[in-house]
Amino acid sequence: MKIIRTALHYWFAIISILSFLVGWGMLAHSLKPIQPAQGTAGNTASLQALPPIQAFGNGLNFTAPSSQSNTGFPILRSGGS
Amino acid sequence: MVTFSFRSMNTDILLAADGTPSRISEGFKETQQFIQASEGRFSRFSEQSELSDLNRSAGAPFQVSPDLFAVLALAQHFFHLTRGLFDPSILPDLRRIGYDQSMELIRMRGTAPLFETLLAGERPSFSEMDLDERRRLVLIPPGMALDLGGIAKGWIAEQAAIILSEYSSACAVNAGGDMFMIGLPNGEGQWPVAIEDPLQPQNNLTTIKVDPGAVATSAVTKRIWKQGDKQQHHLIDPRTGESARTDWLSVTVIASHTYEAEVFAKALLIGGPLESEEIAHKSGTQFSYLAVDHDRKIWGTQKSLEYIYVR
């Protein structure tokens, strides 16, 4: 009887450690939001404060129909349609 | 760089090119003609389009143009590659949830009617479409109707950029956020592309810098309408036949081809965080993605971070 109890103790201990390690591994490899290193461009915390598109371009017209203009560098925009 | 914008395919088209003004004007004209002719070929909203002819031919072989055949072959390829998350045969579901005419007309109409007789899922699988490459014959089974909207738009943008590149040293064609870029603008090492905030479309969320190639975005916040009390959007989850319920609001994909970027943006948006990594790995296609969630957090692979460039 004592042998069975000891074996059960070891069994539970091993299973607990394995479960912990598997859980840790899954969390470590799950998808995470992009968090750039401090000091690099693209910190998501600052994204909401970005100025609108007009601040980047030089008078580019994205909506006016049939317009042709000579501009500086065009800023392309992607957002679905 | 010279730009030229106009409306086509129910979206804003922007052409941009470097080069001599007279050549660029000529290039803009030819590119615009190509885009407008392609719209006439691929639009599901025009009864005279080749796509509408194909949809009416369901049940009998139908010979199509080389352009339509090329897009159908791509659609078949990506249907299998995304394990059905990209599926152009969801047109009956789109109609059922109220997207039965162009978005401009839907917005004028207000609330879409309810079609209670049509149940989701009552349609043949897209895998039943049969393509005969030698004779360019297409056989779609009775009950199937195709909407090539996104993939056709991506394909048209890329082909249009190739046409424009004949007249310019560097150019880009942006069809409502699906774009293809050839060469590099004078003095620039990459193309800057602003990513729109899906919750406040007048603002940008970030700017990425990419090499010549393709960028496309799919969003659930753009083509939306009411059907009864229910809010619908145009991205159908082929597994349910309903507007996809997603954890992400938009997905931007950077890839080699615009049709590829467009297809994977749609598939990842529908698949969400749980399926995106698997789709990206198993597709065997090189692409990166940036997904925006309801809190405006940006998700993606570590490689995606390399593209982010904020002024």
C-alpha cells in the first residue's frame, strides 16, 4: 500500500511539473502584439497620436476624381476599401 | 513624382509615376483605359460584364477571355492554399445579407431587405469549378455564382502598374488600398505606405516602408450596412455564410503580388489570431502581415516590425 502511495506522490509531482512546463511553453510561443524595443520607431503606444495623412504628403489628392498633379513624394495609403 | 487619381471599381484609384511629363501622361491614359476595361470585365454589378455572363452560364462550359481565365486560375489556387478561407463563390451569401448592388447604391438605399428564404450554406463548393486551360473553358455547377472583387482588384492593380512602368522609371498603382509598386522613386530607398486607422479612417495608424512589390489591406469597417437590426459587412466567413466575426479590424499584407496580398489579408482577417500563424506557415508563400485589433494594437510576426517606420 505504501509503495502505491509513494508512486502516486511521484506521479502527481511529475505530472504537475510537466503541465507547468507545457503551459509555459505554449504561452511563450503564442501570438503577441508587436512591442518594439525602446527607442526604435514603431512603438504602438505612440501610434494613436500620429498626425493625419495631410501632414505627410504635399497636397496629394486621394479622392478627387480625374485629377492630375505634380507633387513631391506620394504617400500611398492602405486601409481596405 | 506625378500623380493621377480617378474613381473606378467603386473605389479611389491613384497612379503615381516618375519620368518625363509627356510620357507619364500617355502612360496614365493607357493605364486608366486598362483599369476601366477590366472593371467592365470583372464587375459583378454589371449585367454586361464577362463575369456576369459566366455566372449565368452555370451548368454549361463557358469560354472566357485570357484575363478572366488567369484570375479564375489564381482564385482556384488560393482557395486551396487558404483551405477555403478565401472563397469567391460566396456571392449567394453576399446577396442574401444585402450586398446585392454596389456599395454606393446600398448607402443610398439605407437598410437592406431581408431574404429569409435563402439559408446560409446552400451553395456548391468552389472546388467544383472546372477549368480547361487549353480551350479556356470554365464550368461552374448550377447554383454557383462568383464574386472576384478583391482578387480581381489586386490583379488589375498589378497589371496596371506593369503597363505604367513602360512609361516611367518608377511607378505605383493604388486601387483602394491594394497597391503594386515598381522601381524606386527618385532619392528614395523604399516606398512609404501609410496604414489607415480602421476606427478613424481619416487618420493613419502608422507608416511602413516597403521594397517594390505589393501591399493590400482588408478591413471589416469599410463596406458596412444595416439589414434589419443587424449590422453587416462584406467579408463573408465561408464556413458560416455570414459576415465574419473577427478579433481583428484590419489586416495589411506585404507580399510579392497584389492578388496574393489581397487574398491573404482577407484570409487572415477571417481566420483571426488563432489561424493566422498556421495559414502563414502552411501557405508556403513569403509574406508579412500587420493586424489591427479593436484596441488599435498592431499584431504580426517579428519580421513585420522591420517594416514599421513612423515619422
